[in-house]
Amino acid sequence: MAGHSHWANIAFKKGLVDKKRGKVFGRLARLIIVAAKRGGDPAANLALRYAIDRAKKASMPADTIEKAIKKGTGELASESYDEVMYEGYGPGGVAVMCEILTDNRNRTAGEIRRIFEVHGGNLGSSGCVGWMFERKGIFQIPSAQTTEDQLFEVAIEAGAGDILNQGEYFEVHCTPDTFQEVSQALESAGINCTSAEISRVPGNMVDVDIDAARTVLKLLEALEDNDDVQSVTSNVNIPEELIAELG
């Protein structure tokens, strides 16, 4: 679990996901559009409710959210997006998974393959590393928002399975089935999350030296920066000296 937390810690500090608001809103709009294709009522569509919650936490305007829902239900014209999972290997044999929403599979496949190759990795076949990861709900909460005791009481009672103290923030883990209950409990308690998502967490970590770790981080950042990428997960165990260096 530590490796996932290390990458989450670096992403948290550097603001990788939120460094460009327009790009973030574009990704969230795609997520809402795809979810709304299964029904435009958030009460009956968990995927849509989750997508809307993520958009609200990112301060996405209500009219933009509503427009994305209407595009998904067909009330407004929209591109057609495919959900794709790309899997591959980075330097040192670390596993990397990318969740994609794209309107052009061929273009995106070429772009992702080039990113892997430029950073010393290679894009693999479907399922090559997926078995190494487990889907979990993950909430990141700045330490200033709450105490560990209060968070433990609220989150565990709502169904969370684990709470990690990462120094600057807490990380709450739960199953996808209890994600909504935990989210509502945190909101009711006035505990604001920096991020809340259902992601893939590695079961086992891969140790690499500091040079390989630097290259892996560049690979992960380059993937995060691609417009079609929704999320990136790796099982790299980043050396403590590099964590300290990035500060």
C-alpha cells in the first residue's frame, strides 16, 4: 500500500491532477457524459452520482454539469466516448494502468504508446497487469480538516475499511460498494475532501532504485497530462530519498 500512497502523496503535493482547471473540467465532463448514457437520474445511477460528486468537489459550474448530463442522455449533441483501460510496464518492470475516455481509440492508443516508449516503458496487452490491482474507494483529506480520531469515527462507522495518516493529509479507503455512504458521512460531518475517487490500488509493490524512480515519475506525469487519461495507477515503491527530495 505504501507505494500507492507515495505516488498519491507526490500527486497531492504537486497538484498534478488539478494543475489546469480547464483540463480537469474537460475530463469530468467526459465522465459525466459516459455515466449519463446509463440514465440521467443520479438517484438511480450510481456512476452518474459519483461523477457529479467529483465534478462538484472540483468546483465545476452547475450549468456545465447539467449540460454534460444532457449530452449523455442525448438531449444535446455530443461526441461518443469509449471507456478503455491501457496497461503496461514502466522502467524497472513496474506495472502501470491508465483509465481512458476517448472519442478516437486509434489516436489515443498511439499517444499512450509513445508516452510509454519515450519514458523507457512499453504498452502491454489487455489484462497484462490488471490482476495486480484491486478497485477501492479513496478519499484524500487535508490534515487541517479533521483529527484522526474524528475521521476514524465518522469513516469507519460509514463502512470504510482503512485510514492512513500521510502527514499532510489522511487517506480513507473503502470498497466501491460503500463509496457513496462514506462520501455522504464525510460531507455530513463537514469534512471536505481534496479528492474522492474509485481507483485501483496495487496489492504488491515493486522496489526500484532512485534513477528508475525518477523516470517512472516522469512517465506517470506525462500520462496524467494526456487529455484522454482519467486516472493513472502504478505499483512503484518510490525510494524515501526521492520523496524527501521532492519535498
